[in-house]
Amino acid sequence: MATKTVNIIVSGRVQGVGFRYATIKLANRLKINGWVKNNLDGSVEILANGDEPSLQSFISAVKKSPTPYGKVTNVDITETSINPGFGFDAKY
């Protein structure tokens, strides 16, 4: 099955609330490859690669915040050709 890679910038209350940890758990459950990291401007950046149905489920969950303590106010999604490799981890 063909895969797609997207770069996602998530804004809102997304740092200091377990957002990266919950995103990693979500990605692993949906078999999404990539990474998540905090940006200096307070946003969280995600590179996610997977098949279309899994990627859509992942994006939908990220938009609602994968952790109950977060509050997502904006999501920017851009398709990219970057290869994230295998597995899903936090970048620092």
C-alpha cells in the first residue's frame, strides 16, 4: 500500500502537557513512522508517514489533542517528500 508523508505544526496548549508522549503512543498504535518535537515558539512539529487510512486517523486524533491536558487551537499540514525512516520517536 502506498504511503504518504506530512509535516504537521500544532499550536495551542501543546507543550508541558504530555503531548509528545501521547503522540508517540498514538503513532505506534497506528503504525505511523516519523517524529515529534517541541518548537521554540511553543508549537509542536510532527513528521508522520503512513498509509492514507492510518494517517487520517492519526491527524484526526492530533487535531483533538492525543492528551486530555492539551488544547489544540491550530493545525497546519503540508505534504512532504522527506523520508522519516522507521519507528516514531521524540526529537530534541
